[in-house]
Amino acid sequence: MPSEDLLRVFQGLVSLDCIAWRVGMAHAARLICSRCAAGDPHHTNALRSIGGSEGRHPVYDLHVAEGGGLAECWAGPIWKELEKGEH
């Protein structure tokens, strides 16, 4: 049976691997979408109701564009995968 120290080292490596995966995916999103690369914010919606008290949630397939319009985010699926937090 592995010692607790060895187990902590393994857990740390898994954690670093997860961080590397997340950083790599975020970098890929910025390469795919010029609006992500420029730092343009994603559009947000209320989770349940217009102006609801629960706050706002990003809509990853849309960016806020010039003049308040909306523009497609080419990296939306990547951001949705990152939000899951399973890696």
C-alpha cells in the first residue's frame, strides 16, 4: 500500500495535469476565436428569469460586439467543456 506522502505526490501530479489541460484548452480557444484573443467578453443571461436575483451566466457561443450587438464565438464548445470542470 502506498505511503500517504506518495499518495499526496500523486494527487499533486494529477492536479497539475488538470491545470495544464485547462490552460492548454483556454489557449486553444484564444487561437481559434479572434474575439477571445482580443479579450471580448462573452454575452450573459440570467439563469432562470430576466433580471433574476441568481445573477448572470455566460453564454459561451456569443460575444458582446461593438455597439452592444452580438457576435459568434468560434471557441464556444471549448469554454463549455472548461466550465464542466471535470478534468
